[in-house]
Amino acid sequence: MLNFLIPVKNHIDIKNWDIIKKNIQSTLISINNQSDNNWHCYIVCNTGCDLPALPDENKFTILSVDLNKKNVQKSAGLHSYYDAIREDKGQRLYTAFKKCNNDDFFMVVDYDDFIHKDISLYVNKHQNENGWYIDKGYFYSGGNVLIKTKKFDTKCGTSNILK
């Protein structure tokens, strides 16, 4: 089974939540369009977060947490700021990891990314592998432009599948 893990930043810290909510909706739709049905998606967000409607409540689970109490600002220094972001994301992912079985695959998905419809099909046909990285992919501008890129795994967080 492939588990998609989506860590969502604290909605209180985001200036325009409506844009983020729209991005999350598009991401959830792309995940829901998987050609193989052996997958699950965990969305980890703060309690009280206003998420879009789930495409399929049997395939998506919302995990509510109370994190990001530090609220480190950029003015505290970029090093401290980015450390706090990484720690927060790590805690959210750990919450979701605990829901996965030991022999499951997982893929961290940024809440503004799209997933190819055959990812779960590929993963479920290759259960004996330890994982993959995606080195070729596309960046989407939100308009009519797709930009194909090499070394995708060095530029996008949604590029690894692990067991």
C-alpha cells in the first residue's frame, strides 16, 4: 500500500488561507485520481483548520494536531526560522508515519503539488523495492505552462517514495 502524507502548516500563520485551501483541493483531487485503489492519504493539520471537502472520506484521513506553538518569525534569524519550519513539518510527518504499517510505502506530498495518476499502480506492482526518487518531473505555474525539469528530486519535496 502507498500512503500519501500531507503536512499542512498552521493555518493561523498563513496570510491568504483561501489560496492555500484551493491548492490543497487540487492536490487532493490529483491523489484521488489514482488508477490503483490501494492507497491512503493522511492530512496532518492544526486543530480547527478549515480544509476543503475530501474527495473520498474512506481514502483520506485528517489528523488534527496542536503544533507550531513557537511561532518563530524571520526577524529571529533565517537559521532559527527555517529550523522551526523543519521541526514543525517533521512532527506533522511523524504523526502520519505512526498510522502506516511497517511494510507500507509512504510519499510526502506538499500541499500544492500534483501526483501522477499511476504512482500507486507502479508502487503496488513493485512491492519488493525499498523505494524510489523521482528525478524527472514538471513544475506547473498555475496557468497554462508546464516546465519539464531534470533533477526534479533536488527541486521538489514531492519526489521520494520510501518503505
